Amino acid sequence: MTTTTAPAAPRRARRGIARHASGAAVHALLWGYAAVALAPLLLMLISSLRPEAELRAEPLGLPTSPAWSNYARAWTEADFGTYFLNSTLVTSAAVALGTAVSVLAAYALGRYSFPGSGLLLAYLLAGLMIPIRLGIVPVFYLFDSLGLLDSLWGLILVYAASGVPFSVFILTAFFRRLPDDLAEAARIDGAGEFRLFGRIMLPLVRPALATVMLFQFIQLWNDFFFPLVLIRDQAKYTLPVGLTRFFTEYGLTQSLLYSGLVITTLPLVALFLLATRQVIDGLTAGVNR
């Protein structure tokens, strides 16, 4: 009895063509999405380098000669320098404080079992389900009684507390994944708990630290709600609130507006480019394991 089978080579060729076609479609989709996402940023950058008269005459043109003075005017005349320094201070301090508290809590909850540890973890993670903005009224009265209204330090405390639930959630999972044999070997070699934490465990969760710090930095840098409610002095405004003041006072000066937007966006782009490798390692750590 003879069985006739189709040649294997044409089938493999068809599978290869389908695979390449699907790959090309995915790449085309990703490049299209990147173009759509980058187009407004590119337009903003180009417009920030154009003189005001030229920008009004032809909104979508290219600059004949770059007007770098737009950035100097936005930095000084429109007070973007003050807003930028306030945002940098508040965001950096809040991220540092919130991450320090979160990593200590996550290490204790992820590596040790003690009475009430599960309840404490559930209490911290409840912050992920309850938006902190719902508590703005008691926070406002509390800060008023403590003298923290219209204070950058009060804003730092609110921001640091708001980032703890997310950071504890991520870091606890990473600490639990670390092998127990590593800690036991370190203890046998004479390492104490502080050395075990600082020299051995903490470097192993560096990608997770970079991930939570980047996410928190972006969220706090762009936050508009809390500075609007808790800050009254214009000299203490952060960039999001300062932009609204700019719209009321310089709304018709488009060149300064675009320059201010570039100043606001540039730190986020630079930080993301610098931390991309660590963030990717942090997001894919669970898959690689």
C-alpha cells in the first residue's frame, strides 16, 4: 500500500512567509504607534525654537533660525525656573523618602513571618484600592492644624505616603522571590541583619527599585491636584500648577508656552532614557525566573 504525502518544503516555505508577514505587520503597527506618540513632542520641540511672529504666521513650519532665547525668557520671565526647582525638590525628596520607607517595609514583610504581618500587608495594600484624593478634606484640616499648608514639606509628605502602597506591593514580591539559601549562607559567613539587607538583598532588587522610583517620579512630577489644593504662594508652585498660571498671564505667547512645555517634559524623557534598562529588567524579572 502506497501513501502519497505533500512535500514538506512548500509547507515550511508557507509557514515562513506567514511568520515574516505577521512580524512585518507587528513592526509596522509599533512604528505607526511610535510616530503618532512622537509627533506632538516633535512639534512642541520645533515650535519652541521659532520666533513668536514666525510661529503666528505659519504654525506648522520649521524655524529659519533657532530662537534659543525663548527658553531663557520662559525660565525667567514666566517663572518656569522657580516652578522647575520646586518640582525637582518636591518630587525627588518624596520619591527618596517614600522608597526608603517602602523598601524597609517590603523587606520585613517579604522575608520574615511574624504575628500580624499578613494584616499589616493588607493594610498597606488597601491604599491601592482607595484613591488618596478621597481623603483630601481630612488631609487639608490636618495640615492646617500642623502648619503644613502652603509648605513644600507638607507636599513632600503627602507624595511620599501616596507612593508607599504601590512600592510595597512590587518590592514585597521581589523580596519573596530571593532564595532563602542566599540569606542562610550570608548568616553562616557572619553577616548581620543590616549587612544582609544592605550588601546582599538590596542590590538584588535594584531593577525593582528603579521601576517603582521611575513610576513614582512620573506620577508626582505630573500631579496637579495636591499642589493646587495645598499651595497658595505662587513662589512655591510646581510645574503643573505653574502652567495654569502661565495660561492666564502668557496664554497668547505661544513660543514661551512651547518652551515651558519642553522644560516640563525634558526631565521625564531624560530619566526614562537613563533608566530604561533597569525598568525592563524589573518588569521582566518574573518572566525570566
